[in-house]
Amino acid sequence: MIDRPRRASDPPAEALVLCRTLVLVGLMGAGKTSVGKRLATLLGVRFVDSDSEIEAAAGMSIPEIFATLGEPAFRDGERRVIARLLSEAPCVLATGGGAFIEPRTREEIAAQATSVWIRASLDLLWDRVRDRPGRPLLDAPDPRAVLADLDRRRSPVYALADVTVDSRRGASHESMARGIAAAVRRFDAGHPARPPTIGVAEE
Ligand code: S3P
């Protein structure tokens, strides 16, 4: 399901009630955290970033976790943190780029939440991550090639998300957040047998 511009007939964002957690997935640099914060404000719910939660639980930064415990331990902690967050009140949850790739994490997200892939071109992703350290997978001699390889391998898995929204260069966080809310409402409308993600507040 692809983004479309806001229409005058859409209900105001203030009238929307989040009934199911919205999980943002996609590669590093897609904008999951920045857009997610705006989306949470729009919907009047808590914003949570799974990487920050893992860092708080471990008392270490992501690079320190990768360096001292290794990636498998990080993935295990990531799955447990996300499972805990999914059991709490509906919120906007930004996940690290590898979370949705792990089958067990993906299954838990599919069972309890609505997933949104923020899709972006490799050029856009690279422009956003190239000067930002702190991503151990990109700590490599040719980080752009690593990102390109992750993009190629992971995109078919991200495509399993309930909703896909394209991140365009120059699009504001506000317009991205509104585009996601609109796309999720269309997804809900097309799946009436499923618990709704976004409801409308009673007058
Ligand atoms: C990772 C992405 C990072 C972080 C970790 C691993 C990945 O999160 O979880 O460095 O596997 O793509 P962001 O997508 O928020 O950068």
C-alpha cells in the first residue's frame, strides 16, 4: 500500500485513536526515529525507539553491545525488548533496521501490531547515514557497499510489512507522518476482520 497526499475529507488527526502499536521498519537512515516522533505527537501517543530501550536495558551503547556481546546477543535482546514493548499500551515504535528481518521478531510484530515500511532509495539512505557514526554494521572499509547489500537482501523482507510508505527527499517529517497515518487507515479499511490500528474518537 503506497502513500497518497492528504485529502480534505480525511478526519482530523486529533480525532484519531491508536488501538494497535504502529511499528516502523526499514533500513538505517529511512527516518524511522524522526518521522516516528512526529507521528506519535500527531496521534497523541508515546514514541519509543527500540535501540534506545536496548541501550538502557544493557547499560551500553549499540556499538559497545556489538563489540562486547556480539550481534547474536544484540538480536536476542532486541527481540525481547520489542516483545515487551508490544505488550504495553499502543504506541509508535521505531525499530532498528535489522529487527524486522529476524523471523521471531517479525512474527511477534505481525501478531500484535501494524508494521509500516519506510522505504527510501539507496542514495537517500546513504546521504543520511554517511556522516553519522554509531552504526556498527557500517563500520567497514566500504560502508556504502554494505548498505547496498543490506538494501538488496532486506527489501523483500521489509516488503512483508502491512503498509509501505515512500520517503522522498525534502519531504517534511509532518507530511511523512500524515502520509503514514492515512496509509494505515486505508490498510485498516481494507482489512475489516482485523483489529483496527487507528480508530476514530467518539464525539
Ligand atoms: C541495525 C540498525 C541500527 C541498530 C544496529 C543494527 C541494522 O538501527 O539497530 O546498529 O541491523 O540495520 P537504525 O536502523 O535505527 O540505524
